[in-house]
Amino acid sequence: MLSLEKDGLLVELCSPGEYYRGTRFDHAGVFRRIVMDGYVFADEWFTGSDPLTHDHVCGLSEEFVTVNFEGVAPGALFCKPGVGLLRRPDDAPYDWFHLYEIVVPGEWKVEAGPESVRYEHRLEGFYRYVKEISLQDCGRLEVFHRLEWEADRPLEGFFYNHNFLTFGGAPVGPSRSIRFPWRPAGHWRSIYDTVGFSPRAIEFTDEVAPGSSVYCGDVHNADGETSCEFSVTEGEYRVDVLGDRPLDHLVFWSNPRVACPEPYVPLSVRKGESAAWRFSYRFSRG
């Protein structure tokens, strides 16, 4: 376990394979806890303790949504950035929640200091991936990514952060909101009586019931470009999120323990090209 600390912000991170060993989320920079001035903004939100479970992750959990099974026969290998080369077991479509066999894990390097950590993942013939997590002034955290693509087949898809924020274990309800500088729109999976859009936010009118969840898969700016700017609040506590690239859309998912705005950054990288992007988080009270 790695610990970064600066100006009251404490971040606990795991080395690849130390805490999460599933095949959905990026193994670089797996967060364990985020604490600001003694208040826990992110911690375990799930039940169970199986590190192979697809959602055994906390806090700022990221994933490459780029898997394309076209031309990949059952038994052959496919690339999942941040994880490695995995085996396709059958002719079923790709399933985010399935645990695939990791055949080639690639090479990992981790360099850590008191206020920053750098993860590098090298998968020969496919990519070189770097993620740098650093603490800044005033309760701010930055996550920088750079992907250098080497494979003949282009990488097309999205990269997103799930943002599992637990806010001291407070239940998700009317004191939780997700606010935007633009007017949000989208299509809810069902007609919910607990959550909906306001002119500049997603807001709850009641607590999310135990055993249930809410979902909207295409949150976007109703009036133009969807910038990566939003805040998540719980009472007097707040997390401000800013990204340096426009989004295709956001996904919003919540259960009784977490309310997750998931910004989707579009990726299109060909052999010899690279892509870089950054998220910034500020944790505050009042």
C-alpha cells in the first residue's frame, strides 16, 4: 500500500495486483481510500472481499472501454489496456463483468514519492501506458494519463472514471447532488421517483432504496459541447472534477452507497500515435 499526503489530503493507493485483480478496471493507480482533514471521501462501498470481483475497487476507478472482438476467435487473445492480454473463452460478446484469463500481464513499474506516484505498464507490441497521480495545493489531486499505441490494429473507444465516492458512509439521498455548469439531459433506464434532472444538476428527492439502483447512460450538455466539469456534494462536503478534454457523454449510476458520475473521454489511437488526458479533483468542506 502506498500513501501520499499533502496539506491535509491523504490518498492510499495499491500496486498492481495488490488489492484488485479483476479484468474490468485499470490496474494502474487503484485507490483504496481518500481522506481530507479527517473526512473520508472514498472508501470501500461494496460487500465481500474477493479481489477478482469486477467491482472490488474504490474511489477513482478507471477503465478502458475499447475491447473489440471482431476477428478474435474463441481461445485467441485480446488486449485490455491497463490489464494485459486476455483470452476470449467463447463466441459470446465482450462482458465487462466477466473474469477473463490474463495470459500476458505485461511489465509494471511503480515509482513513488511522498506526494506523487507514477505507474508504467508495458505490453510488448501493443502499448506503453503511463499514469501519474500527484497531490497539489489546496486539497487538489491530479491524475495524468499517456498511452503510446504500438499495435497494427487501432484502438477505438472510450476511457472513463467510475468515481466511487462514499462521503463518510452517508446514504445516497436528498443531501447528495451532482452539479454541472451546463444543462444536463439524457435518458433514464426507468422512470424513477427518487432522482432526476434539474436545470444544472442531478438531484435526489429520496434515498435510493436498499437493493435498488438508478442509471442514465447518456448524460450530456443539452445545449452544446459536453465539457468535463462537475461537482459531487454531500451536505457541506464537495468534490470538484475538471478534465482537460471534451466528453462524448457521462454515465450516471447510483445505489444506496455511491452516486457515480462517469465521464467518458473518446479515444482513437493508431500505430505510432499517442493520446494524453488529465483529470483534476478538489476535495473540500464548506
